Amino acid sequence: MDGVSEPDARGTLGTVRNAVLLLGLLSEGPAYQQLTDLADRSGLSVPTVHRLLRSLVLADLVEQDPSSSRYGLGPEVARLAQRYLARLPILGALAPYLVPLRDAVGHTVHVAVLVRGHIVYVDRVDGADGGLYRDTHRVHPAFETAAGRLLAARATDDAWQQCLDAATPDDRKHAENERVAWREAAHLLTEGGDADEPAEVAVPVLDGSGRAIAALAATPPPIASEAQIAEIAAHLARAGRAAGRTLSHA
Amino acid sequence: MDGVSEPDARGTLGTVRNAVLLLGLLSEGPAYQQLTDLADRSGLSVPTVHRLLRSLVLADLVEQDPSSSRYGLGPEVARLAQRYLARLPILGALAPYLVPLRDAVGHTVHVAVLVRGHIVYVDRVDGADGGLYRDTHRVHPAFETAAGRLLAARATDDAWQQCLDAATPDDRKHAENERVAWREAAHLLTEGGDADEPAEVAVPVLDGSGRAIAALAATPPPIASEAQIAEIAAHLARAGRAAGRTLSHA
DNA sequence: CCTTACGTTTTCACTATTTGAAAGGCAATA
DNA sequence: TATTGCCTTTCAAATAGTGAAAACGTAAGG
């Protein structure tokens, strides 16, 4: 094809590339999408997209709404993800500390990881007040959350680049100025604007070699003093260090 | 190939079939697995498996351990699943009721769905006692849990068949005898053997057309009277009906 | 009721892509 | 240094995927 793009795409199967491209498109926008629309956005021909989707439907990675015959992600992705998370080392390492941590900070505690420029919340222990803002199963562009900023700033340069790609122009400019500050900070805080976005305090979880592989986050009440925030951050940091330690010993 | 197998595999891409076959193999057994082992188990040649895995690694659906160069599932499956769950109608319908439900029954509450013969826990609100048995991110063969038995017994015949395929021989025989009883029951209970498997009470969540699309489950304390169990089941059932109602209205 | 419009699905000839045998690397072990 | 075991790459053969076009289904409009 061309000379410079995608150096590591050598010896790779185009059909698989196309299939995951479709999964990516299905993960954006509305839950169910039209064949022709997917063909347009992917740049593939309509019959090709149809065949790919039919193949994915057979595996339950995609499902087709019988009434509209539109396509959306299927339940098998949930099963695969569950198996992935069940064996994720960080989650095993954090497991013993999460409930005590929730009790210590008194609010819901989250574990987040950075995936392709997005923050994914992979575990959670609910606080007693439960879900004033219980927006569970969130996936956000990294820069929109404290956990994401923290992990992005400490990540490799290409992971940082993916975060920039996933961000809005405003966030992108902001992020470029703040990266060093975000990387240096022991904990990060996002104010809960008003309705849908609660406040979030996040600290990194470092593995044996000092890489930030996850973030621990808590959602303090909207009006909380600096001192209260600092105390929550201290609790989070202590649990994060403990988990990091068990991680390197195993 | 042959005459009778796979009638709906027509017009389907072999490469995609092979790729998802590998994802399935990676989801079983140890977290990281050898290329040659995967080639054996899949029946594909080693270079083919290598190319498929390389393609999946490029998409972060699979990751390769740099030290052992073994392959395991990658973080992108978690991101896709999160987007799937974020838009899953049942979860939206149940959301308003889960925290009150947790408070009413006084223990952790789970939402489970049936995927390819397995029970997947797709949402959870933790109780105050948190995780005596906090075995989060569980995927079990359907028949091993109350929620699974309940959903399997009420599912279509091929979903039931998939459950049989995923079960141990013992469970299979047991299930074949109990199916009618499980389908008829308003709630189901599994005793918490001893250590790793807590007790579980489950009720179905029915959609507008009476199909059981999810299960609501709670984990009562090991020693709980029949009456206490019945009360928990009643709470669960009430929430389930409420969610089912909002589901058909939308 | 017939026509038009729009989206999904199928067919089919063409060739780009995938395939597996064999060879090449690269660590560990003896 | 030879050997073993595993991952990775190469390359000719041909299978398996591709897109234009046609067929099908369904819903709105005349």
C-alpha cells in the first residue's frame, strides 16, 4: 500500500483488522446501528461489512436486533471481559484492601485502568449512600476524569497520544499544558461540575518497576474540605502501595 | 466439508471464526497460554495461530506477556464490555432499584445474565459487610449457581443445550431431572457449600413478552431461616417486576 | 393497490489474501 | 557447543475473501 503508515501491521490479517474495526465502531454512538452506516464509516463495502457482522453474530460478539435488523455489541464481550478481569493481577492484589478502604473513606471506591485513551472502571465497592450518582459501567475519554489524567500523564508516550486522540479539542489543549503537573501529583482531583459528573479523587497504583498500572479513586461529597480530601487521598495511597507490594512479590 | 453441520455458518468468514475461536480458548484455563498449545487445541497450524494472535494483539484484544511471550486476553475486551453494559436495557431499567434493594435485603445484590451456557455477573451493589466472599468478576457454568439454573431452565432449548455443554457430567444429569422444577420456581436457592461458594437466592427478571432476560440475586448469611429467605426473595421479585415494567414501556 | 425509496441479503466471477511447510532465531538446558 | 523447545518469518500455492450488481423485504406515498 503506502510506505510509512503502520509499521507493526506486518504479517497481520486484514479480515481481523476489519472485524475489530467494526467492533470499535459499534462501541461508539448508539447501541444499534445500520449496516449501511457502518459500511460508510468503516470505508468497507456493504457486502463485506454484512459478512463480517454475520460472522461476529454467530459468535455472539455482535447481536442483531430482530425488529430493526440493526447491529450492536453482543453479550459474549461481557463474558470475555469478566474472564479477563477475573485473572487481572492488579485486581487480585487490590481485592483484600478494597472493602476496608471503602469503610475508611466512607464512600464508593473505584479501580480504573487506561485502555486506548479511555478510562475503564474495572472494579468498585459501593458505599452506604450508594448511587446518588451511580453512573456505573462508565467509559470516558481519559482526560475527563482524575484517574484518567493521572494514568495518562504517567503512561508511555504512545498511550498519551491515544489519550489526546480520544479527547475533545479543549481537553487536548488543557492536557498538553498540565501533563507534567499531573505526572508529579501524588493525587489528583476533579470537581463535580454539577449533575452527571461527581467529584473524584484518584491516586496511582504502581507496580514493581514504578509503572502506573491502575488508579484508585473515590467520590467524596461535593462539599469537602481540603483536609478531608487529603485524608481520603492518604487512605487511597496506602491501599495502592500495599497492593503494589503484593504485586511485585508475586 | 461435511453435509449436516453448522447450517447457519453460510456466508461467514473463516478468519473471523478462527479469531473468535482463539479468544474462546484464551478465556479458558490459565491467564497466559503458549502459542503451540493454542495451535493444538484449535486445530490450526502454528503460523496461522501466530498471525491471528498478532492481529488481535494489535487491537489490544489480546496481549502478549513480554517475558514469556505467552498470550492472554487484552484490556480492550474490558472496554468493549463496559460499552455493551452501559447501554444494556435491563441494567438501565434496574438501576433505580438496586441501591434501595440492597438496603432492603441488607446484603450484596447481583444482576446476572446467561451467555453461552455461563452465568455472567454484570452488575452489583455491595452490602455493608462487603466481601467476606467477595469473589467478584465471576463466570460460572450456568448450573453451578441459582441464577444460572433459573435462567437456563426458562431459556430457549438451544440456550439450555449450551448450558448442558458447559456443565460437568454430574451437574448435567442433575439439571436434566430438575429443569421443570427450576422453571416453575418463583425463586431458587443454592446452599453455600462451605468456603468459596456463598449461598445465593435468585429471581428472574421478565421482559414484556415474559422471557427471562436476567436474574436478580442476593447472598444471604449462611444461616438464614426459610422465612428470611422468602422475605429476601420477595424483595428481589418486587424490584424485578418493577424493572420489567419500565422495560416494556420503553 | 401499485409505485417508489431505502436498507438488507444473496449471487458470482475475479484476484487479493490467507495458508502451511519448511527454514530461521533465540533462549534455556545439558 | 550441541540439543531441545518454542516463537517467528519466508514464500509459492490456492483457498478464501472481495465488491458490483441484482434480488429481496418492508415501509411510506401517490
